[in-house]
Amino acid sequence: MSSTQAAKNTTVNDAEIIHFSRDSHQWWDEDGPFAPLHRLNPVRIGYIRDQIEAHFSCSDLHDKSILDVGCGGGLVCEPLSRLGAQMTGADADTQAIDVAKAHSQQGGLDITYLNQPVEDIDAQYDVVLALEIIEHVENPQAFVQECAARVKPGGLLIMSTLNRTVKSFLGGIVAAEYILRWVPQGTHDWKKFIKPSELTRMMRAADLDASDLTGLHYDPISAQFTLRRNTIDVNYLLSASKPLR
Amino acid sequence: MYCMKKQDQTTFDIVVIGGGPAGLAFAKAVSGQGLSIAIVEPAPRAVLEKPSYDGREIALTHFSKKTMSELGFFDHITADQVSMIKKAHVVNGDSPYALKFDHREAGEETLGYMVSNQNIRRSSFAAVQGADDITLLDERRVDDLTSDASGARVTLDDGQVLSARLVVGADGRFSQSRRKMGIACDMLEWGRTCLVGVMEHDGAHDDTAYECFHYDRTLAVLPLNNGLVSVVITLPSEEAQDVLDMDPAAFAADIEARFEGRVGAMRLTQKLHAYPLVCNYAKSFYAPRFALLGDAAVGMHPVTAHGYNLGLRGAHTLAQEVIQMARTGGDIGSSLPLRHYNRAHNIICKPIYLGTNTVVKLYTDQRKPAKIARKTLLHLGNVLKPARDMITRQLTESHVA
């Protein structure tokens, strides 16, 4: 992206985009730099599916329009598309979008990919997702506002991120980046992590009602993630609904 | 179930190679999840519908019985076709001493169940026949098998090419699909043959399974219903033909003597079946978009009766991984679910495989140190309750959900 574009928008952080684009070709390598996201995927997709089905009182995702902000290589778009949703993925990283487009075509999936920051998207969706992304943006409050603006009235915004706690510093940065080498060093800046209370406040400021807060627990023995309602001190997911009017 | 002579569908989510018990159990377990499944099987449909009696009586753990019930197999098996093993005695040579296991110690109604392989095969196929998402491609073999990140392709001997997201190789100990995918496999030829047959007896078997280690020959006598027992003899292969050629009365007298008349007078009800003993363990249970199942993954020595139970467990484990992926829209043939299956199934199988082979070697060894070792083990087994409890739990698998 050019610097004039970057200057215009409020959410994209150029340094973050450069950091992620280095590994873009490896988005679908289950052993590559995005391996933790692959492992996390079944759990978070299960959460998203349950939240959407509960919110809209439906039994599947058919005909639901979903926007995934910061979609990367399409790790979330593809499963949701397979489950029947009309998917749109957006990412400021041109290389990630190229990878996402190529991979979805290979798998015969019909997904719209946009190489745009969220504020440039000119449409509204039943559901907007912003997963593991707010900790990488320039202005979190503005980002939440922009995401909320893309949710149809009566729709849902689902975000996930890392809490700012001692445990998230040890687990999310020291362990994940330096000991286990799950993700490249410098992937996360602990100071940019957001507490659930802060994210809830940002959502309220964007006229959304937070409806669910669930933690993600990592069990190092089974090497699996599970959802835990009471464990929100590292990774967590937050759902919020937009009033009909 | 669809049965196609002229194949018109060529794209499936899953292609299962082999319509044996493991392949059928897996196909049934993943059925009803919105996935399309094909089973490729060389035998004609009529043989799968009515498999002939093969002499094999299978001891089922509690886990297996529960899984088979969930899969609907027991809807096609009558109570009369299931017998119970309430006790197990392990006898060493001609010593009167026996290592004993009892269902009451395990707090269960029974240690395990016996069902004939014929009834397992028949009921598995009957259960699969009711599923409209499973297609049987019978009387067809696999000529070629390739896979990459985008999918797997199975070329059949009639020239059809099937594409799938996941291929499951359930084609037995000498699996051709395993070979075609380049998965190495340890093969262990024992130079021994297993003879199996059903015998009438005049006494009571008291629902007891006997395992008698008579040095070069082992004899297992397993309780069936209606005054019958299943007799399993393992012996050096060069002696097998002599036993098969024996007059039925002389054979019965020989077994009765070796078994020391524990169940009274015995008579052979039909001819014996012979199976050369070959065990195998694949170096990996998966390759890109490919998983090994049943005997193709692990072919067990029959002495500890784990073969079908492990095959069923593998089918269950792999199915759970596939269903979890499908439910969350994931790619069912990607390496994550296959790796989970590989890891979980290896943790279960490897100790049992190695342990069984060690026991078999010990109990067929005629040298003095081995004789002393097994005598000691039998006594220790009876004295040390934790050790016996562990074996009982393992026999029944009652500790696993």
C-alpha cells in the first residue's frame, strides 16, 4: 500500500502490514508461522457458528453475509464459506489477499476478497468478524467504530484478541514468541493488548451491546485449544449485537 | 446406499479403500454429517451382504460393544449371537497354576463379549446399507493413488478416476494403498499358523476363556453359546498341515487331552480354518490426504484379541477428527486432523503391539530362563492386584468413555 493511502486511513499500521506480509506465502502451511491459527481455527469457527446460530435463531450459516476484517490468507473465510455463508474477506496486506484468492479458487470456493482497509468498504453485513487483529491496528477505538459501521442493524460483531495480563505476557509473548517459537518474534506488542473491559467499552461507544465473552484455553499436554467461559486472562472472544434501531 | 455399476459420480469427500470391518465402521461413523463417502471393494456386493463363516470368533471389549451399538451394528445381531467372557484363565505349560481374571473384580457384568467375525462383517454392512450418503463401488480395485495439497485421486481398474478430499486405506495387512502412498511398514512373520474351529463339548465352560501356553503350541478355548467353544491353536507352520489332515475324532481327542478335559468331551463341528501369522505396524498412520485404518495400520497377533477392537477404536478416533473438522467447515483432508489421529492412535496401539509381541515371544520360548520368567510373571500377576487390575481394565477397556 502507498503511504498516501496509509495517511488517509485511521486503522492500518504500516509496520504491522510489513511484518505479516513477510510470511504471507506461508498462510496455508500448517507447520509454518501461522500454525497456532490453524490449531485455533476449529475452536473459533465453532464459537462463531454457535454465536451466529444463537443470535439469528437459525440452524446453519446459509444466506448469512459475513465480512472478515483482517482475513489474512483466508483461514476463517474458507471454513465459513464451506458452511454456507456468503463470505467477504478484507485485508490491507496485498500479498495475503493474493494468497487467499488463489487458495479459495484452488478449493472451488466462492469468496469475495478485498484489498482494502475496513474504512474503505462500502457495504453492510449480517456479521462482521475481526479476529486476532485489533491488537495490530493503529487506533483500536476507531477500528471498532469502523467495524461496527459495517454491521447491518440487528447484526453481530465478533472480535477476538489477547488480554493485557501478566499471564498473557508470559503465554502470548514470552512462551509463544521466544520459547515455543510458535509465531515470529515481534508479532505482538503486549502494550497493545486490550482488556475485555476496554473492548466492551469501545463497543458500547460504537452503540453495540456486548452479548458474550468467552475465553480460549490452551492445554499444552493435548496441544489443543478449548473454549472456557471463565478463563479470559489470555485469549478471548467477544460478541456484540447492533440494535435494530 | 447407492450401488453403482456404471460410475457417474466421481467426486467424493471421502473414499474408503476396503469394505472390511474397519472401513465399514469408519464409513458408518462419518455418515450423516453432510459428507459424501465412497467405498471401493474388490468383492461383490452379495459377498458383503452374506459373508461366509471364517472360523474366527472375535472378543469384544466394552468400548467396542458400545461403539458398535452406536453405529447400529447390534440392530443386526441377535442376543443369541453374543456370548460373554466372564472369567479368563492363563495357564503355563502343564503347571496347574493359572493367572485368573474375574468380571466381579472389574465390577462389570462381563470381561468381554464374543461375536463371530461373520456376524461383525454382516452387521457392519447391513448398517452401512441404510445410509444414503455412502456409495459402494464393489468388484473394483485401486490401480493408482496420488494426493497433493488440493486433493487426492483414486484410479480404479475400470479406468474411472475418483477425486476426494480424504482417502482412507482400510485394505488389510498387505495394504496396497499403504504401498502406493509410500508408507513404510514393519512386517513380522512368526513362521507360525493359527488354526481356528468351533467344537461341541459336554461339560460347562462357565463363561471362561482359557489361554494355555504349551511351549511350542498355544491353545485358546473361548466360550460360545449353545454348548460350543471356539478353539484357537497356534503352532509352527510346518506342523499345521499335519493337524489339518488329522481325523476329526483324533483331533478332538488330542485337544481334549491338551485341555485336560476342562469342558468335558469335545467334538469338532466343522472343518478348521488356517491363518498364517503375520503382524505389521505402519511407520506412520497418515500421508497427505490419506489415513491408514484397521489392519493396514496395525495388524495384531491374535493372542490378546486386540485386532478388531483396535481397528474399531481407530475408526472411531479418525471419524471424530473428521466430524470435528467438517462441523467447523475445515478441510477434512488437511494434515491437522490426520496428525491428531496418528498421534492418538499410536499412543493406544504401540504399547499393546509391542507388549503383545513380547508376551508371545516369552510364552513360546522353550529355553529355561523364559520358562522361569513366565512362571514368575504368572505368580506375580496373581499376587499383585494393581498389575492384574491394569490387565483387566485393558482387557475390558471399561475405563475409556
